[in-house]
Amino acid sequence: MRAQQDKQDKLRAQQAEAFNRLKKDYKDVFQSAAGQRVLDDLLFRAQIFQTTFTGNSKTYFNEGRRDLGLYIFKMVNVADPNIIAQFIFDNAKLKASRDGKD
């Protein structure tokens, strides 16, 4: 019984280590200016800030794409919430300048 518990503990530790590496990778990739541009493109294409309902079966495709975008958004936020805060700030600033409110 103890050997089984040790195995489970080791597996949990490995999974936690892998998740922490993944979080660091997300942070490293998306905190750069290039990463911010890629994040902007991915989230725009995933339509995470708008409805994807079409009234037909294309909705399923759109929701799959949106779900992936939401996962990326969540992982970046888990890795470093400041990246998402900067992303939102930069996009709000860009929108204001486009609308002539800067």
C-alpha cells in the first residue's frame, strides 16, 4: 500500500513540475513585445471577447476555436497576470487612439 502511495506522490510531483515549467514558458513567450503581438493575434482570431453563435453548425467550429483562445488567455493569466493587464491596457489605449479619444 505504501509503494502505491509513493508512486502517486511521485506522479503528482512530476505533474506539478511540468505545470510550473509550462507556466514559465508561457510567461517567457508572452511577456515580450513580439509575444504580446502574437497573443493579440491569437485572441483576436479566437474571438474570445465576442459571441461565436451563428445559428447553424458553424457555431461548433467557432466555439472550438474560442475554447482554445480562452485556454491560452487563462494560461497566460496564470503564468503572470501582469501580462494580461498590460495586454488589456495596450488594447484599450490603441482603441482610444483609433476612436480619437487619446
